Amino acid sequence: MILECDNVTLGYELHPAVHHLSIQIERGTLMALVGPNGAGKTTLLKGFMGQVSPLEGSITLHDIQRSDIAYLPQLNQVDRSFPLSVQEMVSLGTWRETGAFGRLRKQHKQRVASALNQLGLSGFEKRLIGSLSGGQMQRVLFARLLVQEADLILLDEPFTGIDSRTTHDLMHLIESWHQSGKTIIAVLHDLDQVKNHFPHSLLLSREPIAYGATNDVLTKENWLKARQLNEAFDEHADHCGHD
Amino acid sequence: MQRALMGCLAISVSAAPIGVFLMLRRMSLTGDAMAHAILPGAAVGFLVAGLSIEAMTIGGIVAGCLVAVLSGLVSRLTDVAEDASMAAFYLISLSVGVLIISVNGSQVDLLHVLFGSALALNNDALYLLAGICTVTLFALAILFRPLVVECMDSQFLQSVSRLSPLAHFSFLVLVVLNLVGGFNALGTLMSVGMMILPSASARYWVKGLDMLLVLSCLLAIISCYAGLLLSYHVGWPTSPSIILILGSFYVLSFLFGMNGSMMSKLSKPKHLSA
């Protein structure tokens, strides 16, 4: 096991965004995190990273540190007007070794060059990130993930707004990470993609609806229940009586 | 005149890079708000020790840091965004400052604090400016990477380190330090111009962060030199002269700069083949 949630409730100002979730995620799992908008998917990823503290319950990492987690933010969370080159952006993936103050060594530069090459970004090194298309920028962020060499990889909507060819290439990279034993949790909206590529799924609608093998989770009944729960959520609810 | 030049050069090298980060963090007006926020501290220093640089500087630093920390705390503990809480605190701070000076000082004193007097810089003020410049450059060198990542992709910084709040608050302290240093030479209201105008002008000429930092410093240095010469020969006050030179650079830049200026938008050069 790499990650365990024990009766976790995450939220903002006492309103639960994720309500009483208990799951165990095994090392090497490739898992999709699905649910309607506002279901708490991004909040759960932030909870895994320690950026949102549980209102109740606990999240435990087994045999890894927070620094062993790599996170892909939603594309619109990155300020692409910032005057940074592709190479500088991808080099940030070495942070775990270089820290805030260390310099890039030869092996780091080689890793960055290899990641850029693998993502088809050779020749883009000096380009500013502001000049890239959405798909190219997503490749840059994946290259940074590749350089991070993390055991647990969290992807927040990695294919939103990305063309089919880039999606295919990035999906191929995710599958290669999975084959090398990494644990990957991805927030996704394309249910066909989830069924085709992700063996495990967690269907969330603020409350956990189903967790396990994707075909068992993504049933019509479960999805209907998820939508009803999400739409019926009461922002003026009384204090929770769950034990 | 030599002291004025030395002091202005020190604050140029120090404040211009801070201004680049203020602009990139979309906090240009925060610099202006902080410039107003240091006023009551300087006023209390003036009240206690007269026109003493040490007392006014310490007062300014305390008031600026207090406003920065309080606005940050209020925005984190309540539903109000940081820009709104900073606006509230700087306005309170400014009114307290003007009140203290108006009740206890003369209009001349108020003008000195608001608009500075580079030609009156003494040895103590020069040491202070040199000290602030040194501290700022060392701190920027140390905080450079966290600051860059915090500006561009704060979630990544939060995922790989716990330096995000440290980078944010340290940066605000550097803003306060430079404003306080600047008000001795340029006054509280003008010192923010030394931060914002060089970086806003440089953005029209260069694209990379390193060149942005270098060009901002160069523009600030040239403006100080030219502004002091203008002030000497025409008999104008120093700080508006320096800021007007910087303002001229800005106008030229947004008219004729190479990146996104009005000229580059209006001219339609032949497009490339691929």
C-alpha cells in the first residue's frame, strides 16, 4: 500500500468537499478519479499532497514522503505569461535534489534533455512558455513530471483541451510509468478513456460512490447516484452526525 | 550631488529587480499601497526624533511590515482577498500618517517625507541605502527560484516545498525595505516609481527574465544619472526629475518597444514561412 484514507473529510470553511472517504491505494495502481464538476476531485489530490488538511480522519502515506509526490496542475493554473523558457520550466523537476538553492549538475541537465526529447520537445529549449500551444505546454508539464522521477504521480485533468494526438502520446507515457511500477492517480472526465486505459477508478461526488475495478465502478446506476448526490448537496446543512 | 548619485544608484540596483517581480506577480499597485503604508511609521519616527533617518527608517519598516502581515493574515483568516485587505490597511495607515504629521509637524516636513530629498542625503542615509541594497540583492539571490516558481506555478512550489509562504512574506519585506530606503532619497510617493517604471518599460524590449532584470536595473541607473543632471541644470526637484525620466522611458517603450508596443501592433511585417 502507498496511500491510505481513513474516514477523511476535506473541505473549506467546514463545508465538506470530500466527505467520509476511506480507501487504500496499492503501490503501482493506475487509478482514475472521476465525478461531476464540484465533486471534490482536485481537493482530494490537494489532500494527498498535504495542501488541504483533513477536517476529520487522516491521510497516511506509506514508505514515501510528500516530496516523493509529483503533481500536474490544471493547465489554467500555470501563469504562461511568465518569461521562463521551456528548459528552465522542465529543470524545475529536479527540485527534490537541487532544492531551492542548489545548482543544476551534469546529470540533471542530461535528465532534462532526455525528458524534452522523450516528449518531442527537442529544439524548444529556449522558447518561452508563453509562446507554446496548449498541447505543447502540457508536454512541457509532463516533461517536468518525468524529470521529477516521483513514486506517486497525481494528474489533475491532464487531457482537458488537448488534441487527440497529444492525448495519445501522453497516455502512452502514463502507461509506461505504470509498467515501471509507479502509482498514478488521474482526474478525468472522458469515461471511455477511463474504461480503456485505467484498471481502477474512484467515483466521487463529495461522498465516495464506488471504488475498485473500473468496469464495476462506472455503471449507469453509480453515475446516476453521483449526479443526484452532487446536485442535491445542501450548502446550509446541519453539523454532520457521521461517526 | 555625489552623495545623491551614490544613494540613487544603490536604490536603482536594489529596487528595480523587486519591481520586476512585483510586475510579474501582478502586484504593481501593491507596491504603491505599501508606499503609502510606511508613512505613519516614518511619521512616528519623525515625532520621536525629528528628521532622524534612523528613527524614520525603523518606523517605516515596522509600519510597512505590520500592514503586510496584517493584510496577509486577514485575507487568510477571512473571506476577503489580499488586495482588498491591503487596500483597507494602507488607507488606514496613510490617514494615521498624514494625521500625525499634520498635527505635529509642518507642511515642509510632510513634503520631505512624501517627496524626499536626494540632495540632502548624509553619510548615515548612504550607509542605510547601501545596506538595504546589499540585503536585497543577497535575499533575491537566495529566494530567486522560490520566487519565480511562486509567481508562475504556486501549486508546484507547494507540492515540492514548504517555502511558498516564506517566499511571499520575505518578498513583501523586501518591498517594504526598498520603499523605506527609497523614501529617504525620493520620498514615499516617488520611491515606488523606481520599482515599477523600469520593469514596465523593460517588458516592451526584452522577453527573458534575466534580461528583464538587467535592463530594468540599467534603465533605473540611467534615469537616476539623467534625472540628477536635469535637476541640477534646470533647478527642478530631484525625485520628480528622476521619475519623469523613467516615465519618458516608459512612454517611449510602449510607443516603440519591440514586444507588444503600439508601433509593433500597428506595423505589419511580412510573416515567416514556418
